Amino acid sequence: MATAITMEFNGATLAQYDQVIEKMGLTPGGPAPAGAISHWAAATDNGILVTDVWETREQYDAFARDQIGPFSAEAGIPEPPKVTYYDVHSYFTQGGAGA
């Protein structure tokens, strides 16, 4: 089942987010990591908010453990994000819909 994830990085900046994305070898608008369906990030009053949809929670958890956590620490993000998971009922992509 597809899973949506929100990550609230208090105290983080968009510049730090950009460093993490670069360390992951990702390019905005480019291909997503295997298992990732969608991703967006925005500044908030307290830091940054990142929202993803993944094919499974397990795929996200592995990516978070292997890449998000280590690269966020390297970029100086002060604390791990507050993570919330949601079971996705449906989603839309440019190529079609999924469930």
C-alpha cells in the first residue's frame, strides 16, 4: 500500500535541504529514488516541511535510514524530523493515477 510521509525539520533551512538533495544525487524535477512516487518541500515558520509518497513504508524507512538521516546530519540540520505516516487512498501522477 502506498504511504504518504510528512517530515517536519524544525530549525532547518532550504539551503540545508538543497545540500541534502545534492548529497543524495537527486535533481529537482529529475528521476525519483526507487519506490518514491512524489516529493515536495517548502519553508515553514519553524524550518522546512517535506512531504513524500512512497510505494511502501518499508521503502521509505530504508531510504530514510540510509540517506535522509545521515545526509541531514552532514548538512547540519539540528535534529531529526517529526515524521508522520498516512495510508494513501489514492494519488495522481502525470502518467496516471494509483491506489
